[in-house]
Amino acid sequence: MSAPALDQIKFGTDGWRARIAAEFTFHNVARVAQGVADYAAERWDLRRPVVIGYDHRFGSDDFALCVARVLAGNGISCRLTADPAPTPAIAYAAGIMPAAGAVIVTASHNPPADNGIKLRDPTGAALPPSQLQLVETAIAERAGEYSAVSELDAGRDPRIEMFDPAPEYLESLASAFDLADLAQVGPFVVDSMFGSGAGYLERAFARAGVDPRLIEVRGERNPRFPGLSRPEPIPPHCRVGQDAVNGNSAAVGILNDGDGDRLGIVDENGAFVDQLRVMSLLAWGVLTDPLTAGPVVRTLTTSAMLDALGNRYRQPVYETGVGMKFVAPKMLEIGAALGGEESGGYVFARHMPERDGMFSGLAFLQLMRRRSARPSELVEQLFEELGRRYHYARNDLQFDASARSRILDRVQNWQPGHLIGQQVVARLSEDGYKHVLADGSWVLIRFSGTEPLLRVYGEAPSQDDLAALLAQGRQAAGV
């Protein structure tokens, strides 16, 4: 089968994403699946099945079946989730099955009109950029052609087997944590943002025979994601979760994104705790536990607190480019205990080499119990241990596409000696342009890998210093 008009398919920070019915069509999904089949034939052990799963978005189940039909048409056995499932459960299934790899139909935290495809290796980890490029090449070489079993035959094709990833995944949560102890934090809110992780934490506690006094909001399936421009657990999308914390006098709010792989935290006062503080707190928990302590991998957009914690607890901290496609391979390479990114995705080596917003939420509850502290108290305890405060913000700036080269030229040529009264001690250009100051403060300017945005990130010891640092970054870019 073929079509005359072909869209170029490029994998971004974490997979391919496009507008439903515009670029994200059955034909293009089939093209991606054919590219995966060709790639897998060379690099995956196809004596094992390929796991295929999907989220709560419009048409995700049909698109996932399309992927299965193409893989089966190439002689590849598949295990297709019978119902929507969060990305962590699908990736976990791939790792324990064991599977050849995984294909997940999801647009994660992105707008309701989008859908996408993520690829995972046999361990459940994101494919590194070098491997994604091979998939892109395989897609292009087919020039729109693909092989697939018919819709009529798909239901009885022995190479397409339905399964439920939930039981083993929920058991992994129950075995990793003392859920009876975590339930003692008091009532807590889970905001699933209409995503495919809805109900999973409640089911994990129920499986352990524990009543956690869990209040779930936005737990139903609704592909329109009402009230949300995108199901992403950061402001301004977390207002419902914040109100639920305040309305129920809850100890904490756990927020997950559209496919359950990201975590947001709302403290006991209904205030959002930024992702850099959350990752630093999670790292604090990992590094102070002799059973889990080990190296940490972080993207360049995460906190200098992680470096300070690494120095304090004598564990190396490695910095990568933005995206789990950089973090997961580095973790596997060095045997890291924890990895994470500024977007709220955290990877625990004791679990699997993939982000998991639900596991991360339980790890946060565990830290609260171990330190007998509410979220706001944990932040203050961490600042006290490190001897200073850390404030972070990100500015997302829209720009005209015609100005991109001009902006890039300005940013490349910006080489300040001092910023906010501090000497610039390092300038990094692996992914964007990052200026590190003598006191550990930093500012980073980079183009988004998935959206037409210029992003200016910063971290400093005070809100005033942070505002000044971000302003200098914006001025340098001329946006």
C-alpha cells in the first residue's frame, strides 16, 4: 500500500508527535510501524513479542491496532494492551515479559488535538538518539509503503495477542514500598488529569489491602481533557489538584500527566512545588538510603542542588542533554541510582529504566514518612542541609520562525564575564547555551525540541537574582 503525499516523520525529545487527522493519520502511523518493523528485524530479538500499548487519547486504541496489524504483517508477534494503560506499566511489561521492545501510542502531556508514538527498548528504556535516527531512516527508505494484515484478519491473527499489563505493574509498586506505612501520611490527593494512569495508585493500595484515604480527581477517561490546554502537571494546569488539596485538608497532592510518566507535587498548603525541588528531594531520599545510594544522572535543565547533594554524599552526578533519550542510556551505562529531567520525569534504577510518575509519587510519600515532614517542611530541611536557598523558573518565549537564525547567532555570540554580580565559570553548549556562575547559579537558553519556543531557564539563590538572570538571558536572545 502507498500514498502519493508523504509527511516527513521526525522523532523529537521523546518520540514522534503530530496533530490528529492532519499528520497523525493511519497512513503515517502505519509508516512508522513499518519503520519500526524494519529496525526491529535488524536489532531486536524477534523471538520475543513486541509490546504495544496506548493512552486515553482520541483514537489511540485504533492507532495501536494499526501498529499491531503492520508488525503482524511483517511476521512479528505482538502483545497489545486490551485497554488503555499508562506508559510506565507498558514499559514495565516490556522489561519483565521479556519483550523485544515496545511501541506506545501516546502524546503524553501534549495538547488534546495531538497524538504520538514512543519507542522503548527491551528493558523499557527510551531509545537513544542514534537508534531513533535509524528508525527515521527506515521509515524514509520505505517511501510510504508498508505491509499489514487486514482489519478483518487482525482479530484472529495468532501474532496479535491481547494482554493486561496492570497486575504485574501494580505488584511491582506494592513490593517496592510499604504501602501500609505510606498510607499514614494522612489523606492525599491524586490528580490524574484524565490520563491513562487514572486509578492505578488506588488499585496498588487496594492490592496491598490498605485504605490510604486517597482522593482522586480528574480520574475518568475524557480525550478532550476539559479545562486543560494540555494534561501537564505544572501550573496553570494543576489548579484542580491544588483546590482538592485545600478542600480536603490533604497532606500532599500527587499529579500525573496524560500517560502517567511525569510527577507534579502540590504541598499541604496547596502550593505547587517546582520540579527541580521535587527531583532534588527525591535524590536526597535515594542518596541517604544505603540500599539505594548511587550515581545520579540529570539533564542540564535540572537543579544545582543535585550537584551539591552528590558532593555531600560522595556520589557522582552526570549531566546530559534534554530528554529521557539521553538520561536512560547514560543511567544504564554507568549504573546510576536515579535519573531525571526538568519536566517532572524521574527514573529509579531499583524499578526500571523509564520515567514513572506513580512510582515517583510513592517515593515522595516515602520521604515524607521517613522525615516526618510535610512537603513545605521537606523543602526547608533540604535548604538547611545545603546551606542556601535555590529558586528556579523558566520563560517560554514565542518567536517568528524567520528570526530563528538571528536569535541563534545572538545566543551563540553572548559570552558574558559576569552575571548578577557573579563570575561566569563555565559555558556549556551541548544542548543550548548554559552559563554557570561561581555560586552555582545558572542560566540556559535553548530552542524547544518539540515546539516553536525559545526557552530561558534559570536558578539563583533569591527571587530577585533569578528575575535579573532571566531578564539578562531574554535580552541576550533579543526575544
